[in-house]
Amino acid sequence: MDDTLINGPNSELFQQFVRDNPDIEHHIVTFRNKDWADKIYHELERVGLKQHHFKSLTHIPDYIYHAFYSTKDEPYYVEIREWKGYIASINQCTLLVDDLRDMVIDGCIKYNVEFLDAYTTF
């Protein structure tokens, strides 16, 4: 979310797309844990996006977050790399925009979700 909707080179473009397309369901899927994810809507308000712009907010389960970030344990590494694609697919999303290509592309491929790199030059 941070370099996709907030501080990235295309953030303003993505923000405007969300505002201009209320008929499309927009979901936030974040590698933040629950405590950190609770701050997302406050951060988005600073750039003119409100909670009503998004159908859902899904944060990574705390057990994956803590296991991965504290140990870099291999099973969790595989799980974390597929997680966003999985969540996108169960939310029936056709596209995932993200700034961490290497951390999401495997899941997008596995779950047949198109991927757009947030750093793409338009």
C-alpha cells in the first residue's frame, strides 16, 4: 500500500483511478499486521481516499507476519509470496496492483490474477 497508494511514483494516478471508478470494487490487501493495518484508512484520508472507496481491507494473518519477519522461515516465505494472489482471487479481483513484485507475482500466477507493478512507467 505504501508505495502503491501513498508514496509511489504512480500513487496520485492510482488514487484518482479509485476516486473516478466507484463502480469498480477496490480492495486493500496488505502485508501489514493487524495493528499496523488499523492505521491504513487514516493514512489514506491524508491523500483524499476514504474508507467507502474500498470494499474490504485484508491484512496478513499475524502468525505469518511474525513467523516470516522474525525467522524468514521457508514455509512462511512460500505462503507469504502466494498470499496476496490468493486473497485477490477469493475477492474475485482480476488485477492486483502492488509495489512488491517479487513478493506477489507467484500468487498472482498461481491464482490467475493479473499483476500491475506500481512502479510501471506510463
